[in-house]
Amino acid sequence: MVNWQVTAATIYCDAVDDEVTLLVYKDESAKCIGYQKYGEPSKEVTKLLEKRSKQLKRRLECEGPECYRVIQYRDKLFAEEARARNYR
């Protein structure tokens, strides 16, 4: 991934029972686009989460911008890049 600026991946997030997009930037910062929707949910999204929570019989709640899914993906990406550089 030479000369890249940002990369994105869509994953299933079990914390909110939905797919979210993770963005990782070259400066090693990362964010979850799902946080915009689920971090401080609107009344409509809150009702949706409550309904899904009842169906799944577990609490659904966004874990915030630094959740382990974001961190794991970012770390995996940079580890792969480091390995690729070592093989050159």
C-alpha cells in the first residue's frame, strides 16, 4: 500500500448488529463511521437498537470511537504493511 492516504473496510459490528465502515489513515489514525449513527443515536436509532436488543436478548450499544474493532483493524493493516516492507 505504497503512497496510500486512507483505506476503508466494511465489517459487521456485533455491538450494534449492523455493518459499519472503518477508515484508517496513513497517519495511523482510525475511525468508525458507524459511530456517527450509533455513538449518540437519534430517537429513531435508539428505538431501532432497543428493538434489535429485545430480539437478540442482549444489549446493543456502540462502544465508541476507540472500540477494539477499530483498533484491531488499524493494527492489522499496519502490521501487514510492515511485513510487506520487510520483504522488499
